[in-house]
Amino acid sequence: MKRTPLTINITAMDVNIQSLKFDASKQLIEFIEKKMARLERFADRPTGVDVVLKLEKDDEKGNKVAQVTLHVPGGDILTEQRARTFEEAVDEALDAIKRQIEKRKDK
């Protein structure tokens, strides 16, 4: 009996990164893409994620802001986090998105 291999078509989630008032480094963009790819493990059928990075006036928490919008069926999940570095802000935003996903699953 000849077996036909099973083909699974997995499409990567679109990650859109926008930096306002500065040019994001290639290293920062790769860091964000890697982190956002992890969201596919937690969210049910995500269609994309938008990341907006911006510099704001200095604040006690930091002046780097990461605004993340995860597009999923049933409504987008949005968070905005502020930190001293963009990497920290993205990590905190990722954690906040994960918490919101868990809250939705518990309902």
C-alpha cells in the first residue's frame, strides 16, 4: 500500500512594525518578529499583529513605548507598555497580551 504524505499548510502570521519619529534597527525588528511569532502558540487563529514603537517625553517608567494590537477572530487585543528600552516594552506587551488571551479563554 502506497502512503501519500500529509501536507499541512501553515501560514505565518503577518507582523507589521512601525517606528514613529525614529528608525528601528534591524536587530530590534528581528527581536520583535521573533517575540510576536510566539503569540501563535497562545492565540486561537491569529491573523496578524501590529506593533507601533514610539519615543515620548521622559517618564519615570521610561520613554520607550510599544503599542501592540493582536488581530484575532472575535475582536482585537490591544496593549500599550512603557519601559526604559524597546525590548523591555515589547516583553511587557507580550505578557499583557498573553494575560488577555487567558482571560478570554476562561470566559
